[in-house]
Amino acid sequence: MEERTTDLTLDEAGQGDPGVVFSETHRAEALTATIRPNVVVLFGATGDLSRRKLLPGLLNLSQAGLLPDFRVVGAARKRLDDDGFRDFALDACAEFGRRGFDEEARRRFAARLSYVNVKDGPAPLAAAIARAEQELGPDAQRLLYMSVPPGAALALVFLVAEAGLAEGSRIIMEKPFGTDLESSRALNDAIHRVFGEQQVFRIDHFLGKEAAQNILALRFANGLFEPIWNRRHIAHVQIDVPETLSVGTRGAYYEETGAYRDMVVTHLMQILAFLAMEPPTHLDPLAITEEKNKVFRSLRPIDPARVVRGQYEEYRSEPGVGRDSDTETLIGLRCEIDNWRWSDVPFYLRTGKRMAEGARIISIAFREPPQSMFPEGCGVGAFGPDHLTFDLDDYARLSLSFYGKKPGPTMELEKTSMQFSRAEADSGGDSLEAYERLIRDAMAGDHTLFTTADGIERLWEVSAPLLESPPPIEPYASHSWGPRSLVDLIAPDVWRLPFARRWRG
């Protein structure tokens, strides 16, 4: 039986996000007032992330009036000159930009771009940045974006130090942040030889999504939810991120990480912290970071007996993959948080490649009433517990399911739901893409949506039992929901994906 859906509309007080309304010039000016002009040094400037997200994101922020003046110094190993890099960047923005741009916008953006080859050493890099800073004036701030793998990033960190550019700079580091506790500590120690922790921004684009931040708003701005956000009322939590794509050309990279290192430590655990954290004393970076780290400190070590590792059947035929590979392309696990709020509440995490559908959901299952007064066979309990479901898509979507009476002469119950989508609100088109928000936050020195060395090292610490004694790999068919043992992992509960119903179109 399908659930009924009730439309929710956004009242006037709920319209708009004060951080992303583009149409009001004075608000955009207020938002940029706290950000100094920035020289963005984009290492890995000709790579895929730069092409798909970073360059189009910078153009979009600029067009939206959400950045002060800036310059972009592209830094990579390809032999390009300034004009070649400008052509590359404009082609990327035309292909992947979320908004169109006219010839004047092209001209203004291209004029802000220059290029340097990192193989030429520290002197040309320092000279290119100095020219960009001179154009911006004495208030210019440096933002170094390491859009490269960690192994390559360390060499570039030392190149920055050799060029005398570390002092006063901020640096964005891409995942993964190590592959275990030892490598994570070594990576952090090496970075800290050049940069202070306050200069480092470890980026997780999941936390830049509107829906992820909406978790904080829903929990701490509404008296309806926070009083029931605990073990007395919540039975279990699911964080579920299946993907339909294969590893494609990333086989060699995936062999070094696998689904757990690639997705769980860097993404799913960060979302778990937003869900489980205590109310911060203030809505500022230090207070929020401390509450997130408290969650990580309260995590019990991952029990390998409560982990399922899968591998889609064609994985060993992918380029760069060993024919006897033991790398998991799917991971499902049970986490537990050892504190008063969450004692005995399981958190189920699942992610995998080549699965039946792609989605990013958080589902919170509420405890059922302790006793039912309704007649047998009326339908109560037949469709599982009530759920609050977040969709971590580009537009925030939210669904609350519950039992209601079916029209008619008898007391027959059915599952219904109320749904809200930011795309249906007047401000739905004004949301920032995750990388856009995070770049802007780093320019402002705001660590709220970034991870810390302590937090990452703690996650590797609780991961040690799993990494040391992983359960055996189980094969699963492509475009399926994984091996049967995933069902057993969560029993007597069930995975919310696939949905018995669909989001309202």
C-alpha cells in the first residue's frame, strides 16, 4: 500500500536563506564585507574536480555578488600559458556551470586568471602570486586549494613553504586524510610543519550541501524535534548513500582506499556527527567543531562482526584493479555512540558502487507506541515505524511519515507522509552548490563545515579493528542492493532504500 502525501508550503517567515539570496544587492554586499580580496591558488587546476566544480563555482559566486575582488592562479603540471588556461577555464564553465554567462562575464572572469607550471619550481609560483596580490592591493588574502591526491599535496605544501608563501595563507585539503591512524598522523604532522591548524581547511563536500546544514536548523531551531532527538524516542538511524556508477577509470585509486576509506570516514561519519551532536553553546565554528568531536570521541570501535563488505561482480575486470582484489566496493556497518543521548541506538551506514539506484538519504526511525489500543488487523504497525527522512540531494527534501485513518466506516490505518522540498520554495533556485559554499567559507576563515586533525585521527582510531581484521568480501550483482548479509545486518529492522513509495515529483 502506498503512503499518501500531503503538500507543505513555506510560510513567509521561512522563505529564503540569508546566506544565498542573490537578487538583493545590499545583502550580497553585506555578505562580502567580511571577506578580503582573495588570490586563489588552484593546485591541480587542469584536473577533473577543478573543471567540473571549482572553476564554475568561482564564476558562479562572482556573478552572484558573493565574492569581493579575486584572482585565480592556476597551478598544474601541464604546459600551458595564461591564454591556454583561460580557454580551459571558460570551456569548463560553459560545460559545467549551473547558470549561463554572457560575453562580459566571460571577459571579466578570464581577466582574473593566470597560470604557472609547478614543475618550474618555487620562484615562478611566488612571482605569479605576487603579481596577483599587487593587482588586488594590500588587503589581499591567499587561499591555496590542493585539488590533488594527498601524496601529491605534501610535495606542493613543501613547495609553498620553499616559496615563502605559507605565512598568512589558508589551505584547503581534499580527502582522503590518510588511510589509517598512522598515515593520518603522519600527514597531519607534515602539514603542521608548514601550517598552523587554524590555517587548514579539510574539505568534505557533503557538509556543504544545503540538506546537511538543514539538519542543524531542523534540530536546534524547532521545539518539535529536539525534545525527541534521543534514545527514548528514536529506535535507529540510517545513513544510506548507494551509487549506480562503477569505479570507472578510478580503479587504481580505489584499490588504495575502498568504500570504507573513500566514503565512510570522510563523508558518512561527518553526517553522523551532525545528527548526533549535542546543542552547541553558540552557532560558531569552535562550538560546533567541539560538539562534533565529542561524538567522535564517544564512538565505540567498529566491530568487524557488524560489518558487511561487498564487491560488485565486474570490479576485478576494471582498469587498474587486481584480478585477485580484496577491495570492497560496498560497505554496510553498525555504529554505536557510547553516551547518554544515544546509548543502545544503532546507527546503520551503507554505501556502495554499482547498486540499484543512486541516493543520499538519512532516515530516523522513531520508536513505536508501547501499547496499541487499535483493533487487530487495522494496519497499525504493518508498515513499520514512523520515519523522518532527509534527502541529501542538491535541493533539501524532507519527509515525515506517520499512521493516519483511512476514510471510511472502519478504523483502518495507513501510512501517510508530509513532504517538503526546497526546490518548491521561492528561494529554491538560490542555493549554493556545496563546493561554492565551502570555498566562500574558507575565504572567510569559517571552519564550521570543515573537519579537524583531532576528529579525523579519532575516526581512524575507532576504525582500527575493522582495518586490521576485515570480514571477507562478498560478491554482489551489479545494479542490485548488495549481498543478502546486508539484510541480516539490520534485522529485525529493514533498510529504507528501496522506498516503498517515492518522493513527490
